[in-house]
Amino acid sequence: MVMSDSFSMSVFKDSFRKMFDCDEGGYLNQGCNAKIEVFTSREFKCCGAVGGLSSLGKKSPAVAETEIGEGGTCQWVAGSLDKNTTVAFYFDINNNQSTTMPANKQSYLQFQTSYLHSSGRKRLRVTTLSHRYTDANMADIVTGFDQEAAAVIMARYAVFKCENEDPLDVLRWVDRMLIRLVAKFADYRKDEPSSFNLTPELSIFPQFMYHLRRSHFLQTFGTSPDETAYYRTVILRENTMNSLVMIQPALLQYSFEEGPPQPVLLDTCSLKPDVILLMDDFFHVVIWRGEKIQAWFDKGYHELEEYANFKALLQAPANDAKQILGDRFPVPKFVQTNAGGSQARFLTSKMNPSSGNVAATDSSTVITDDVSLKVFMEHLIRLAVQS
């Protein structure tokens, strides 16, 4: 799926061209008519899957009663697969007894994926996993917690719920799940917010949820139904890294002092007059110039030999953006803007408004009704530690 204003734009033309990219053997980089089947050990079952697939309605002992996404089956079909296609599977423990699992009990999970290769041959990939169950106190769950994958799993589940529920109700559900998680695994003393502490394995997860709440996946204000459907469709099929970029965009800073580009906070404090920022949110690649940089550009300093370093500074983000545009499918929209420019909204709307609602004279200040990440965390901590 590609979203573009017209068929003549590079977003459509380049994306359409990439659909026919071939491997070294001359075959298309995709498989067709894929079937995925799940097998589990008897202690847990599969609730369902969320992604670019449909249920085949096949029953087995591995099917759970609770359904999430395309549930009630152990086998699914997908029209096509490529190197970035990812499916989220959800499982539930089937041990309803009062006794806990035996010590060092292992669980087993197997995926069997068959598909038709572009060469006409049918291929089968078998992936088998094994994990150890934890004790009833779940003391060692945190050490194995993958907060990046968990954020994408939550995002997909929330997007799927939006198909049948009001987005505001889904937002409240995300908040409840986040509060339950940190209340369970954080270290704190009851009714003492100052004692709250999250381990490194969990520390970034609330930040992901903060940006998810503000994203186009759950917020439909200012976007058309077509745009909303496009954003939600893409996040349901992309891999973890690409999905994380959609949830919390990557931001690089280019300046004379720092040397190579440096990753910076997705925060309004990064909007400085003497820097260039490159933001990648998967759907858009934005180059933003600060007021000083734009003023020097308007005066044509980059065209003078004695300012070759300034020309190199302008060229660096352009080269990095070109590489992103060349590697990604679907091709993102490229935006070139500056502080106070009309298209600066593509960048500022994604940023944490740490300086929002403050009277200021410079154009880098973002005026918004959204709460900042700091306020969000303060409310989260207070709700998590209360008796």
C-alpha cells in the first residue's frame, strides 16, 4: 500500500518500481500464498495473530479460548511475504491450577511457514523456540523483557482494537495496561512517588507508550480516513525497528561543533537556531534548518569558497536523507523546511512539548495542548504507587 497525492509523484513512482526489485537470481524479492501454522506445548496456547494475514479456522490443542486479532485458529494465510513482513502472535498460559510450574520447566513453540517462491518452488521454513517458565512471583521476568518488541506488540494490539472500538477507549486501555505493568514490576514504596524506580529493561517503555498515544495510529484528528487506514495498515506488517521509528521517530542533529551527526532527544529543546535536524518517522523524512542556518543559506554563504564547511554541513543531512529514501519501501515523503516554515509541523507535531504553553518570541517554541513527557511520567508514577 502506498499513499501519494498523485501518480506522478516520486513517492508512488519509486515505490512502484521497488515492487519489482529482484534478487541475484533474477527472482522477485517476495513469496506468495504463505501459510503459517503454530504448534505449542500444552502449558500455553495461541490467542491469535495481528498482521497482514487471515484466519484459516483450523482448530487444534494450541488454540486458546481468548481471541486476540485473528484468533480461534492455529493456521493463517498471507497473500505475500517480503523481507520486512512481520506478524505479531499472542499467547496465554493455560495453567489454571493453584500449583506453579515445576522448577526450570521449559515451554516449546514452533512456527511452520510455507510459501510459493518467485521461482515457482514451494518452500517451508520451520522455526522452533524454547523458553523457561518463571516462578509465581515473576522475579526474573524483567531481566528478559524486550521493551522494544513489547512496545510494537502493544501498538499492534491497540491498532487492531481501533477497528471495533472508539480510539478514546483504546487510549484509556493503553493507559490502564501501562499503569498495571509499572505497578507490578517497578520498585517503590506505597504512596511515595519519590521512591519510584524502573529498571533499565523497562525504563524506555513508558516513553514509547507516550509517543504511541500521540501518534496517528490512535489520534485521528487532522488526518483523513485514508491516511489513518494507511498508517495503521503499514504498522501491522513492518518489522520491529521500522515500527519503533513510526511510534517514536529518530532525530539526528548536524552542527559545526558536534562533528558527525548526533542522535538527540525528540524534544522541543532540540530546536536550536544554529543546527540542522533530520527526522525520520518512516512515512516522512524531514530536514529542518534553524533560524541562523536558514539565514546564512538565504544570503548564499554556501556558494562562497571560504564557507565550504557550511556547504558540507548542508550537504550531510541531504545525503543521509537520500540514502533513507533509496533503501525504504514504501518510499517516504521528503520534506525540506526551516524554523517557522509551514511544513515545520511535520517535525514539531512529533516532539515532546517540554517548552510548550510558554510565551516565547522565537519560532522554535511549540504551542500545544498536549502534556509533556515529564507531566505524563509524573501522573503515571502517582497512579502506580497509590494504595
